[in-house]
Amino acid sequence: MSATILADVAKALLSGSIEVVDLTAPLGPNTPVLYLPPQFGKNTPSVKVHEISQYDENGPFWAWNWLELGEHTGTHFDAPSHWITGKDLPGNTTDTIPPQAFVGPVNVIDRSKESAENPDYLLTVDSIKAWEAEHGEIEANSWVVMRTDWYKRNGSTETFLNADENGPHSPGPTAEAIEYLVSKNIMGWGQETIGTDAGSAGGMNPPFPAHNLMHKAGRYGLASLCHLDKLPAKGAILIAAPLKFVKGTGSPIRALALISK
Ligand code: 23J
Ligand code: MN
């Protein structure tokens, strides 16, 4: 690569012609967490912040806290080891994934209108192909994320999970859509909901297809992304790096996008 490309990026960052967009939800005790029904086992707890000192007798000149935090909390990264289908793959945990995976071009499929009309909206293969016909082909090792504007519900667990007696209602991909994206060798799949799958995904074949099929292919997931409405369909660079948890199955991230203004 010519060194001038990075020099141009540096100039653009300094001049403001490249903007950094924050795709991250606030992380704290009010962050919504996934609720899975008892048939699926245990749930992840809410974030807890434990004070160590606050410029007081426990630390006269300093403030610090320690955190109680699930790996899959808030805006977060799913590693292949998160799912049984990815459990034996090499480089499948947050400390062993090659860092090249954390920075890449991102394709933004806007299905906000469809999701507003139908909270159970499912992205299909035909819908992805229609997007590609309009915006260009999805390249290998690029990220694919679905904009739904669901992040606007991310202030409260009730509106975010959107559950009734039939379970949660939130948009996501069909199993076939994920198969198609895996066939394109994408870096990973992300969306704005609590996880990478639709609310109805527990009843799909296979259950939780974005998890099952993406992680089986050694690829990654991003959940609870925000502000995808600020990104172009193509052309942005996504930066989404998990903490280097030893043997981690996932991690909260500070998800960022670079866009040109
Ligand atoms: C475990 C089981 C089902 C789901 C999830 C976790 C997530 O969404 C997650 O955060 O990975 S749907
Ligand atoms: Mn997760």
C-alpha cells in the first residue's frame, strides 16, 4: 500500500472530512440484558458498578470502580466460541481472533421502514440481493449490518426486547440470509437489537441461525449497535474491537465508524 493513503486519512481526520461516528449504546446498570425463557437455562445479569473509592478514605486522591459485567452486554462482539457450532475452531475467542477482523468496510442494509411496520421483520436472501443490485456486491471480509432504527428503543428493556406472551418481537435475518452471507465469506453480521438474531429466532431452523451459522463459519457478530442511520449503505469503515478477555466468548465494545463528509 502506498504510504500516502494513510497520510491522506490522517489529514482528513484532522480537517474533519472524515467523521468518527459512535455506534455504541451507554453501558451501565440500565443497559437492557437478554431474557431467555427457563427452557434455555440461565440468563446474563445486569451491569453492576462497585465503587472502590471516590476521593475519600478508601482512596484519598482517586476514584475508581470495579465492574460486574456479562460478556454479552450492551453493544458487544460475539466470538465463534460463543456457539456450540464454533467451539472447536482455531482463533475462536476474544484473545485469539486476528485483529484484522476488528476493522473493515461495512455494508449497511437499511430495513428501518420494514421493521417499523413489522417488528418481526426478517431479512431474506432476495432482499439482500435487491440491496446488492442497488448498492453493489458484498465483498469477502466486509461487515454486513442491518439498520432497523431499533436502537431508538434501547433506553428500556421493555421496548427493546418487545416481548409479549408469545415471546420477543424484534427484527433479524432468516437462516437462508445468513447462509447467503456466509457463502460470501463476510467478516460478520451485526444489528441493532439485543443479539444478532431476531426475537423469533429460538423457533427457527436451526435455532438462532445468525449465531449458529455465522459462528460455525468462524465469523463474528455485533449486537446492540446504534446510529446505523448515520452511515451510508457503502463506504464507511467499521471499528469494533472486543476486550482481550482470555478465552472470552464475547465482549462489550466501543463500536465506531469512519465516514467521509
Ligand atoms: C445466548 C443465547 C441466545 C442469544 C444470545 C445469547 C445473544 O443474543 C448474545 O448476546 O449472543 S440470542
Ligand atoms: Mn452476544
